[in-house]
Amino acid sequence: MKEKLSLLRIVKDKDGAVFIDPIGKKAGRGAYICKNLKCFEAAKKGHRIEKAFESKIPEEVYEKLKEQLIGIAE
């Protein structure tokens, strides 16, 4: 278990858009992962984000999330 503030929130809004919520306050269903690429890759491989949102996530959305995560981690 980790503190919520040390995690990164990924949100799926009512329109079905999936994105990183850097402040953790956006409306929508949220899923949390650690703020590193290794954790993101494990979540992708295990389909954990898809399970949390109960829907398929296209590969291009994963690529966009990865780019955003790299920008946050730098």
C-alpha cells in the first residue's frame, strides 16, 4: 500500500476519454499506478487499467499515456 499522493491517477471520463490526471481532481472513474514507467508497463501487460475501467483501451491511448508519464517523471 502506498499513499495516494505518491501515485498517479488515470481517469476515464463520461465521454470515454482516458488521460492522466496530474492533480487527482478530475471527474470520472480513476485508476492509480506508481509514477514510474516500470509500473505502467506492468499495469498495461496485466490489463489492470482495462479491468479498472471495465473497457478495452486502444494501443494509441496507451502510447499517449506513456508519453505523458515520461513527461511527468522528468
